[in-house]
Amino acid sequence: MAPEPHRGKRNDPSLVAFVADKIAQEKGISYEKVCEATKENAKRFFNIK
């Protein structure tokens, strides 16, 4: 399901910024902090040094 404001349209990776923004709002943290945490999680998951 595509995030707001693209609900009802095809979802694709270019909309991930909307998801990160919503997570930041809900958690009361900065957008940048969400992006940094996501990057670090991906690096650990894919074993990227």
C-alpha cells in the first residue's frame, strides 16, 4: 500500500521518504535520525562494512 499522499496509486521505492517522515513524526524524532537508523540496520543486515 502506498503511503499518504499517494494512497491508491502504485507503491515503489521512491516513496520511502514519505514512510521515513511518518515514522519520525510518530516517534517524535528527526527525519535524519530515522534515515541514519535505517542505513545502519541495512548495513548490519547485509553485512556491509
